[in-house]
Amino acid sequence: MRNRHNSDLDLPDSTYASLTPSPPTLLDPDLDHIHDLLVSLAKNAGSMLITASAFTRTFTPKANTADLVTETDHAIEHMLSTALLAAYPDYKFLGEETHIPGSTEGLTPEPTFVVDPVDGTLNFVHGYPYTSISLAFVSKLLPLVGVVYNPFTSHLYTAIAGSGAYLSVLDRKGCIVQKTRLPLRQPSAPLTGLQNALVAVEWGNERKGTNWAVKSNLFNALAASKEDGGAMVQSIRSLGSAALNVCAVADGSVDVYWQAGCWVWDVAAGWIILKEAGGIVTSANPGDWEPRLDGRKYLFVRGAPDGQEEIVEETWSHVGGRVEYPV
């Protein structure tokens, strides 16, 4: 069992609860204003994504589709960075399309907007309706505001630190027609082990080497029968968008999401949405209860009155080895 101590994983005593933005300053921002701005920008980005998706169906050569996706990614990120830095010129911006792998310009403790303009690119190309815009505001390496929007299902997930997490359903004009606090099931059901769990994983695009061996062996162990030493989970899901996978854990439709290899912009928004819905985040590697936000290896567990730590330990028991990724 986990050795408890005061950390941001313990929501009632968390750092989040003490971050009340009044009056707004560089180090004490107006989280409500940032939330509203991110929601507005997510809707704009969603409209751009919907428009671009119509064109992907008219191109058959692979190169043309890839070129369009690249153009869409950059166009949305440019729109987001321009608007955010105009509103908050003293804050940093970290986006998937402008980040240079291996550079030192990664996440810092300074106030930062962390953005994935198109999370679920392959879904976008194939017309599978699980692509999202993931927008987060992070300060002191903690996500404080998260917005994840899937324009194809009109589902908008939002959270502000200390104020709860919500799923809103939008109409065609972008107006909220239904807003529900997360998790969707109230009260949440206890977690009773992997054998009763719906688990999310993602394959990723690196499918060789030690990390892939750890991943694929875990996936096999999760699915295998108890007689063969497996967890015999009820089933495994892959939505194809890390942000939407985390949000599925936050809303309670998925119990556990094990992820290794994604980037901070894939999970930053979902992280705070899950935490505000009573969920916890640990490392994908056994023994690490307090992962770095940009550590690229995570285990997300839904909110529950009982069984969270037990299901973490059980999941870790099936991880043979460790995954390691450069930050």
C-alpha cells in the first residue's frame, strides 16, 4: 500500500486548494478568465478542425492527407498562440507543433499555456470521430485549468483547480445545452480490481525496443486469463487520443488508463480534469506515486470511494520492467 504523505495527489489537502486567484497577478492569475478564454479558443479551433475534416475526405493520396493535417495542426496552433500571448504576453507557450524534440525549451515552473491543437491525428485522417483540442494552463508545474474539446461529438470537458470538473454538450452554435459535473455517476462506484475494470491503453508509433516490449507484455498480461497469470480485465479500449482517454477516466466510463510515450501537451488538460473529478495520477512505472507532469509515463485512475490504490498496485504488478522516455 502507498505510504501516504501530504502531496498534490491528496485532493483535500492539495496544493490546488490553496491557489485562489485574487487579485490576479503574474504569479496569481485569474483562473476564471483563463478558463473562459481557453473555452472560447477551443470552440474556434473546433470549427477549424471540422472545416478541415471535410477536405480530408476529398483527398485519396496519402501525401495529400498528411500535408493537410500538418497545415491544420500549424494553423490551429498559430491561432491559439497568437490569441493567448496577446492576452497574456508575460506567460509562456508550449505547443506540440512548435516544440523542438531534444531542445531545452520544455516545461518550466513559469506560468505556461500547454497546447495540443489536434490530439488524435490518425483518427482525424480516418474520419474516426475522436479527435480533440487539448488546452491547459500550468503554473509551478501544476495544471490549474484544463479544456478538452471534441468538436465531432460536441463534448467539452473543463476544469479549474479547486472548482470541480464538468462535461458540457454543445449545440451547433457552440452553446451549452447540458452541463454535468464529473464523474458522471454520482456517487462513484468502488474499484474492485482489474477483473472488473475497463482499461484504456495506446499502442503509440514506436514499436520496437525495450519500451515496446514492456508495453506489449503488459497489454497481453492485462487481457490474459487468471489461469495464465493475467489480470483478465473486462476489456481494453484505445480511443486514439490521449486527452480523450484521460477524460473518459475522469467521467468514469473508463476505470484505468496506462500510458507511456505521450507528451505533456497530450495529458496536461486531462490531468486537472481527472484530479478535479476525484481521480489520481501515478507513474506507469511501478513505485512512483508522484510522476512529473512532463514525465511521459502515467497511470490514470478514476475517482472512487475505495480501491484506487489497490488497482494501481495490481496494475503495477503486471508491468514487467520499466519504460523510459526522454523529456
